[in-house]
Amino acid sequence: MTAPAEAKAAHPTPTQNEKSDDSLLQIRGLNKRFSLSGDFLEQLRFKGGKLVRHQEYVHAINGVDLDIKRGEALCVVGESGCGKSTVARMVMGLITPSEGEIRYAGERIDNLSSRQLLPYRKRMQMIFQNPYASLNPRMTIQQTLEEPLRLHHPDWDREKIEQKVEDVMRSVGIDPDWGKRFGHEFSGGQRQRIAIARALAVDPEFIVADEPISALDVSIQAQVLNLLMEAQQERNLTYLFITHDLAVVEHFGTRVAVMYLGTVCEIATTSTLFAKPRHPYTQALLSAIPRLEDDRPQHIRLSGEVPTPVNLPTGCVFHGRCPHANARCKQEIPVLQTQDDGTRVACHAVEEGRL
């Protein structure tokens, strides 16, 4: 789909003199495997007359490295099943990584217990994809918005909590009188505004937005997108924005990370990525955006199918569909390397100057 016409202009890109210590969130060597083998007894097999243990995994995330700077909106894009939402849920502690580290403001958080994570819950909030499932149907909107405040501010009296709820409802364009009603009485766009209000209620500094507008009508998407952008400016928020809609990324994102089959292919500022994509997969992805210009690049058609994450291909995970792949691509896994303009690309063809 095309970008909502009402969406506001893109955020300014970070300057080149920004330092690495500006990072609010750091992800290093992140891996996640989901077992397909069941319990121990289900893993036992007879092979060659012997009893052996057979284990099979879905390799959802494979060696992801990301840095999110304070005040920016880092958009993670890629096709369905590439691992975008899995990264988001591991950052929020909803899924435990198989390997790797996640650091928030310099402190490691991926190995903390639920109780130890509690102070970070106030600073980190999440907006889920489906507004029809993310609200408790048994709670009124007032109760839904009061719940995180009561958890994180047990010393607040009722009057202070009610005033905070009213303030945050008004800040996202919600009538405070809605508080007496239940979630099923609202449209998808209204529910997502309520979900955003819930995330903002505890005054976080970092928000993970997991495809927050994909379940909404196109006419409502721009309103919710603008609401998120206004909240960022007013509250100095940092976003990890998960999406598959590149037209939205062009308006919303400060930087973009492109994922394919659980790996990061390319990271660049939004303007650089859309003007000069480096990785073959990024080029194919951007060529699929509908454009009205006559001089737009010809659509790149990729051959083959996306490999299964159960049996990952050797070398570069994209080599089976890449027109520039050679023998090295089939054997050696590429790593992210920084280019002259600050773009980071994991591609042997770019490294060797073939692309």
C-alpha cells in the first residue's frame, strides 16, 4: 500500500558526529531457536539399530546485532517470518534468547528475572499489533489504564491515579468519559489509541511498536502514525518500530534495519536506504514499492523460494535467491561491514565491489 497521505514529514536523520555511547539499547549476537522435537521421550529414535536422540529447531533469529540511539525511531523491516517480532519480544523480555546479550542503558537485561526486570518495565513499554486482542475484555478502559499505574506507583492515591489517566487519555485524543466503557465498544483505531495511552501512562522512555497500524484501515493509519510521532516529539521517546510497510518507514523512521530469514542484511539512515540501497535483498524489497514516477527502477523479481528456518542454507541465507551470489556466498556467512556513508551491509558482493 502507499503511504497515508496525511502522514507527517520524516524525522531528521542523526548526524555523523553522534557517538556510540548515545545508544539506549544494544543487541549483540542475538539468537533464538524454537524446539520442534517435543520432550525427551519424543526425541528418541532408532537409527542403525541404535537408540539416538534427534533434535530439530526453528532458527528464528541468527546473530542479530543492533544499536538503538536515544530519541530515534529504528524501523525493522522484512517479509513475514523474518524474525522482526521475535526480536521485539526478546527485547521486552517476553521471550528468552538462546544466545546473545541485550543491554539497556548499559545494563544487561536479558538474564534478569521477572522481579529484577520490574524497574525496566516502567521505562520500556510495548504496543502490540492487534488492538482487538491486546485489551482485556473484562476490564473497563479506566481499569486498563489504571493497572500499570497501580503496579509501578503503589504509593499514589486514587485521586492522583485518576488525574494521570485523564491526562494521558486527553494526550492521545481520547474522551475521558470513555473510561466507563469496555474495549469491544470501540473501533480498531480507537482501541489502538487506548493501547498507546496505556503504554504512555507510566512515562516510558523507550517503546517497542510491533506493527501497530497493520490491522487498521488505511484512513486510520495516518492518524495513529501521527499520534506516535507527536508523542515522540513531546516526550523524547525512542522507538523500535516493527513493520512490513516500507511506505510508512519512509515517513516515520530515523534509521532502518532490513532483516531476511533471521539475519540483518543492511542498516542505514532512512534517506540513505531509500536513495541508495546496497544489499540485493534491500534493492528487491524497495523496487516492489508502488511508485508514480516514470524513472523509477524496474521491479526486481527474485527467483526461488524463501528457505525454511528449520534447515538454514550454508553461507549467506540469501544466496539461493541472489543474482550476484558466487561460491564464497554459498560457504561463508557475511558480517555487517560499515561503508563510507555509514551504512552497514552484510554482503560479500558489496565487500568485493561486485555490486
